[in-house]
Amino acid sequence: MLPAATAVAFVVNPASSSAKGASADAHSAAQTHGLALHVLEAGSERDFATVFAKVRELKAGGLVIDPDQLFVNHSEQLAQLALHYAVPTIFMYRDFVAAGGLMSFGGSLNELYGLAGAYTGRILKG
């Protein structure tokens, strides 16, 4: 999506138990594609604008948001910040795109929950 990018940023919640593993995976993926990776941290909503400003300061070609619950709860705000700072950003859920974000790598939470309910019903009915 960003062929001219030489660096990307990845934001994690440092309080998340999966942040370290997610950062390692992101480093591996960036290295595979010949990109420099800047791992940024946001532990609360008040850190979001700072993250986007830092992405621009670092001249990163884009931002990947870790699918941590903190970010899921604030996907609309993150999408608005991505627009405001003109940072190409990808996040896991479609809600992010519906709120104005560039792209997602997952589906709709509503559809996911609907499917889970349908499958649970089928299992319970035998």
C-alpha cells in the first residue's frame, strides 16, 4: 500500500501482556519487507495525539495499531486522529475504517459476534 515507505510505526499498549510479543512479530515482519520499525507506546487515551505527532516527526510511512482492547474502545478517535495528522493507518477492525481510517485487516465485530451466536446455537441444537 505504501511502496515508497522506508519506515513504519507500530503502536502498542505497554500495559498489555501481549505487547512484547506483538512488537517482536512486527519487527520480524518489517525486517522481512526491508522496513525500519518504530515501536511507540500509548497506555491511555491521552497518549494518542502524541503517538500520531511522533509518527509524523519520525517520517514513518504509516502506522499499524496493535489490536489491544484500549485501541478497540477508541477506534473512532484513532481514525479521526489519523485523518487529522494525515497518517496512513491500519487497524484490525472495520469500525476503524467506517470512522474514517484508511484500512483494516479484519472484519466487522458485529458480524463476528453474530457468527459466534449462530454457531453456538447450532452446536446447542446438535
